Amino acid sequence: MKTLKNRLKERVEPCYLLQGEDYYLYDRAFSMIKKACDISLPDFDLVKFDDENFTMKALVDSAEVLPFGSGKRLIVVKNVTKFSESDKKLLLSYLEKPAMSTVIVIYDFAQKFDFIKSASAFVDCKRFDKLTGSAVVVKELEKYNKKISKEALDTLYDYCNGYLTRMMSEIVKLAYYDLDEPLITKKLVESCVSKDNEFVIFELTDALGRKDGDKAITILNQMPKEVLGLITNHFRRLFFISTSGLDDKALSSLFGIKEFAVSKQRQQIKNFSKMQLKKIFALLEKIDYDIKSGAMLQENAVYYLVLSILYI
């Protein structure tokens, strides 16, 4: 974000491609670009496209319209995932000679616009590292005249799995919970903030890797009943990560998940040997077969899986 801020001081590019998994950073980047475009008449000079009204021709036609009374005409494209090869060629052709009075901002959460990376200004909206994300939280809490303890900050970051999108919404709840108390404590975070499902799966995997059966069952009892698929996918990925020579970027593309998630899963491999992961993978195949054949109920399968992993 700091890089984008500095770049905008020098020049506003005709097209910005936003990619990453933290939606809060998309909106933050867009706000900075919008400010640089000096949009004084948003009804005329701010155009929005999504899956409902998007066509590539409409986008290009709109980009060639002059701003009515603002510094730039600003077009934002959100949640668009379907377009043809001819659509790609049309956009690439436009970007070869773009209208300098128009700025296009593309929210590309699904990474469908990779084909314009070299023809646009890339903005990385992946999750901040813990130090940077925590600093943003502290600064945001200052607006409410609140402070947060180190333990509470670490817990908030973990429960929200590093997503500023979630942390920003939780901050409002925490800030107004007790107006007379200036400090947000770990206890308050634990009581008010629900854990992200991905974080819970990591907790469960760590407990299983350390053969901590009591904690594993406690976590499992607090999880939604429809969690078998999440656990299954997690251990399958651990197995493939442990046996593959591919890097995190290649694996994230193969799995259809973010690179950040692959790097976190790679950290957990140290808790399991390759033979253990191979046996767990075989167990997953057996459970899947048993469920489909009616030999095992799905609600019982998750406990059978977790208890079996403890003894592998």
C-alpha cells in the first residue's frame, strides 16, 4: 500500500490490477486511486461493472468516454470471472493505447485477469505479514481511543487468520464493548471474536501432530458438524506438499488456494513424517469410500478420522 501511495504521487496509471486474498486491501487501494483521480462528480465519472452488467465491449466503450467534470474518469470492475478469448484480445488491444483520461481498477480476487499483468499496474492485496497487519490494527484502534495488549493482538490476528477484512469489523465490536475501559484484553478477544475456520483446522492439525488427543477432541467438539471436507482437504494438501518438489506459487495454482495458505501448511509438515502423511492419505480414501458405500455415517467419520490420526 505504501508503494502504491508513492506511485500515485508521481503518476496515475490507466489500469490497475488488484489481486490477493484480503478484500480490505482492495478497498483501501481503490480509495487511494479514487482520491488521486479527483472524482468530483461520481454520478457521471465513476462507473461500476460486476457480473450482472459486465461485457468487455461495454467496459472498453465506457473507458473511451471523457470525464464530465472530474480529474479522471474512474471505472471499477468487481467479481467478473467470465469472458471469452476475444474479450481478452479486446481489452489487451485497448490497453496498448488507453485513454489517458480514464483509469480502470480491476478487483481480481479469482485471478482471471492474469493476462493483463504486463499491461497494467499490479497492486498486491495479499494478507499483510503479522507485524504489518498488527500495526494497522493498533493504528485503527487509536481512532476509538483504545489500546490493545500484545496477547490480545496476537489472539485477534490468529482468530481472524491474518485477514484485515475480518479484523477491521471485529475492531468496531471490541472498541464499543466497554466504553469505559481503554484496554482491549486477550480475554475480551477470546469471548467476542469467533475463530476463522481455516485457523481452527490449523489448530486441530497442530494438536494431532503433537499427539495431543484431549485438545484435538476439544477443538473438534467446538467445530461445525460439516467440517470433514475441510479436514480432508487440509491433510490431502499436506501430503502433496510433502511429496512434491513444487514451490508454494505452483502449488497454490494447483490447489486453487492462495500462496499464503500453502506456506502456512508447509510449516505443519514438520509435525508429520512422510510415512504418516501417506497413511493418513490412504485413510482418507478409505473413509470417503465407506461414506459413499453407506458403511459409515458422515457425522461419525470425522471422529473416526481424528482418533485414527492420533494413533498413526
